[in-house]
Amino acid sequence: MHRTYQVLECAQAYLVNLDNDYELDDADTVTITITDPAGTVVVNGVAMVNESTGIYTYNYDIPSDAVLGVYTVVAVITTTGHVNKEYSSFRVR
């Protein structure tokens, strides 16, 4: 199920990074890419904000001319040479 937003609202991406013992852990880098329903990348590899150990956020201000539909979100987490991707989405109505 997608979280739904209206144009001119702020969509927030939230990521929790855990180590092998399931403890909160800071990554070396966490970046985010957001793609609109038409396939246009609207945010490209931008660093997410490290709010506290292992907690990352990114706020996307939805423009008034946003394409309506489902947006794809990909977060790339790099820790000690390992790269993981987390996928999510949200809907704009």
C-alpha cells in the first residue's frame, strides 16, 4: 500500500539501517533517487539526512505541476564496501 500525498505537500522518505546484530548503525553513505510515474528522475542520488544513529530521512516537496500517480523511491545504502538498495513508493493525487 502506498502512502498518498497531494501536490504541494511534503513526502518524507524514512530509512532505518541495522547492523548484523539488528542494532541501529550508521552507514558510510545513504542516497535517494525518486522517479515519477512518467519515468522522469525528480531526485537523483541525493544524500539522505542522518537524523540519529541509523535513522535517515529525506523530504521531497511535491511541486504544483507534479505528475499524478505512483512514484518509485530507491535508497542506496553503502556500509564498509557493501551496497544495499531499499525500494519503496508513494502516490501523488
